[in-house]
Amino acid sequence: MNMFTTFADAVQLELFDNVEDANKWLKSNPKKEVMDVQINSSTDKILVIYKDL
């Protein structure tokens, strides 16, 4: 939690419905600093937590 408190102004989220969309977004946004990727296997949702540089 402390990490998110420190970067609260810069942390952003993207939620994707499938891996293809997430990969496409990641490839088209190379200047984003990805902090974490969470995958929910039961819903196939992908959450990307990133910091906009």
C-alpha cells in the first residue's frame, strides 16, 4: 500500500477484456512504466497498473 501512496498522483489503471487487447495496448505505449499486471483467469480480464512517465 505504501508504494501506491507514494505514486498516487501518477498511478493509472487499464482494464482489458482479452490478452490480445492488452498486448496491443502495451506495444503501442512503450513509454508507460508498467508496475504490475493482474490476470483473472475466471473472467479473462487483464488489469495493467502503470505509471505515466
